[in-house]
Amino acid sequence: MKGGLFADTTTTTATDNFELPPITPIASGTSIPKLLRAHAADSEDHEPFYIIDVGQVARKYDQWVAALPRVDPFYAVKCNGDKTILKLLAKLGTGFDCASKAEMDTVLKMGVPADRIIYAHPCKMASHVKFASQNNVRMMTFDNEHELHKMKELYPNARLVLRVLTDNSRSICNLGLKFGAALARVPHMLQLAKDLELDVVGVSYHVGSGCFDAQAFADAVAVAKTVFNIGAELGFKFNLLDLGGGFPGSDNVNVKFDDIASVLRVALDKHFPAAENKDLHIIAEPGRYFVSASHTLAVSVVAKRTIVLPTTNGETNDANSAANQAAMASASACPAAAAAAAMAAAQGRAADGAPTFMYYVNDGVYGSFNCILFDHAVVAPRVLVSGNLGVVAMDSDSESDSEERAESGFACSIWGPTCDSMDCITKTGRLPELAIGDWLYFEDMGAYTVAASSTFNGFPKPKLMYVNSESHRNLL
Ligand code: PLP
């Protein structure tokens, strides 16, 4: 204790006492919806739950190594700090991008060597820098002059990586709004680093999270090359190129990982040919790429509201008619409720008085679906178990059937469990009519979901159940 009210928590504790959870082996190709349905059928409390397939993460690693053999992935822990997944990635051999002391501590305690960690936060807290220094995590990013002075004072031996601004306009999450040195500032910043006798070892960037244009990755490599040249003119010998994150985690996107990888291979060979760059270490900081598809979430319908639309002669027998809903919602300036009611008014079959529905499920935007607010995610509900339909899980082998059912269903909106009307998962959509106790599931829920979820209003986080679809491999 250094004095004062607070204990000095800078140093790390030695090892991790984390015990692996049970991981059920499953055959490759096993239908995850079938597993979800079996668990939902057993569930007495109807609490939400995830099935997490560690085999899926391992396959992503294999795909990366095959597609980008020159690039070592440093998994971005912020995306999903699930310890089982971190252990797996550590065992497979990835490095880690950590943004805080806690993230570094977690990874170090798993036995990951300090040189397999990059402290990739350009604006660091002093206590976190001290922690990095005490634990020999030397590689870290910066993007401004103030940070250089901070590093001079707190960690003069750090191996600094200059994060430059690249075009983020082709990504859903524009990280360039907050971080990255403009190219015009680079000469001055590197000169200052030189004057301060700091060790700048390379360049990093981030094209933005959820990047939808493969060419953005190639353009960023060209920017990095320019910075390498500026560094060389000032006498620096850079040996690290960090391609950042932004790689998609599922194939349900416009630009697939393999498209990006082929563009990147060409750009790397053009600007950093292997033969002339034998000492160059190329890394990247993929987050969602590794974990997005590994998580499937099941939630149950805990409540339901039926909105009966006015019939053609304008009559309605429901106090919660769409018109009332819309009027009340706009009066209360609640955009989500207004949108849902507007949707009901617009999409319901007013001519025959068909109802629309509002379903309330037991996870929402304060929980896993925070990805809707923070990650601009658009999620797709699928019916897992429905009493009305005689228990139909929409497996991949009955996909077209499920689409037909959805088409022929009713307009509906889906809401989280809290008392906040912002807590809306989907404002519009069509599903077969669901009953209280029915289940929905959502695929590709591993990235920026669990990581930032809360128990606001006292609603618990979903349970986690692990399976391994690569059961023939000794993954963990
Ligand atoms: N690296 C840094 C510095 C980031 O800020 C992020 C995400 O915010 C990532 C990597 C991971 O990005 P993604 O999940 O899009 O790969």
C-alpha cells in the first residue's frame, strides 16, 4: 500500500486459477439449433442461454493461417473476453491485443508471454502503462505528441507503434473519429520521438470495425508504407506492421474474409515484399473474425402484446391499437415505440384486421443486444420452439421452409426485458405467431455482445454452454 485510501493494484498476481467449463464434444456439422432446442426443452426456468462452439473458433484460426500466412493474428480481447476462448486462442498460438490493464492481466495469467501482447490503446492510463512496464509488455501504440511525453516519463523502454489514420469511411464503426495520427502529423511526431530517444518500432492502423470494402485494407497498407518511408528518412528501422482489425466474423456480409485476404496478400507483396523484408513482423488485431460465429443465443418469449388494427370501417376493439400506440409513443418522444407502432400500422393487414404483435424476450439491449447500440448490429430472430407451430426449430436443413413461414407470419417487433422503451431488439419483421414460453434464437452473436452486457434492472446474463465441433482435435 502506497498510502492514501486506495491500495496499489498496479502489479499483477502470478497465475490464473480459472478452471475450464465442461465442453461437450459434438460431431462436426451437428445442427446448433437442434442442440439449442434440446436444451430449451429441458429448461425449467426459461432463462436465456448461449451455445458456444469452440471448434468454430479453431476453424477460424486454420482459415486465417491458410489465407494470411505472413500475418500473425493478435486477437482483440475487447471483442469477447471469454476465458475459454482466450485459452484456446493462446493454445493455438495467437497473440493478443489488449486495451487495458485488466485485459493484459487476464492474458498474462494464462501464461501468454509478454511479447505476444500488444497494448493497442493509443491513449493510455498512467496506471495501466505502469502495469505494462512492470510486466514487460513492451509493445504499445500511440497517436499523438502528449502520449510520447507520457511514455518518456513512464515507460521509456517501450517499443512504440505509431497508429496512423487510414480511411474509415468504408466501415460501419468509424474508429478514425477517435484515434489515429493524420499523415501530415507523422513527420513531426516521429521527430519528437527521436528527440525524446524513444524506440518507435513500427506502424499500426485500423480500417474501422465492420469494414465492407476489401480495397480499404489494401489502401491502408499503402499508407503504412508511406509512414515506413518517413520513418526511414528520420533514421528509424521499423520492423513491425500491424494491420489492425475489421475482418468480418461471418459470411453473412457483403465482403467476405477470403476476399479481404486475397486483396491483402497482393498489397503486402507489393509494398512489403517478403524477400526484402525478412525482419518485418506483420501482425493484425482481429476481434469479431474469431468469435462472431461461435456464439448462438436462445431467448424465450416472456410476455406478448397483441395490437389489433382498425378494420376497414375504422373500428378496433383494442385499447392498444396501432393508432393509439403510435400516438402515445410519439407523444412520449420514444422513437423505438413510435417506430414499432408505425410498423404495426404500416405492415399489419388492416383490411382484414389481422393483428400485429409485440414480443418481450428475456435478453435485450442492456444485455447481449448492446451490439445493436454500440456495434450497429442488425440481428435476425429465428424461431426455435413454438407451441403454436408444434415445435418447429428452423434448422439449416429446413431453411426455405422457415423463410416461407416467416413470410406468411405476422408483423411483429421484439423487445428486451427491461422497463426502458429503448430496449428494442427488432422494430419490424414477420414471424409466425408466438406464444409466451416459445423460444427464438440468434446466430453470430459472439462479437461485442457478452463483452459489454449488463444486468440492468436485475435481469441476469445468459448462461454459457460450450460445445466442440472439432472434437477429434485436442483443442483445450
Ligand atoms: N484493434 C483495435 C485497436 C480496436 O479498437 C478494435 C475494435 O474496436 C479491434 C482491434 C478489433 O476490431 P474488429 O473486431 O473489427 O476486428
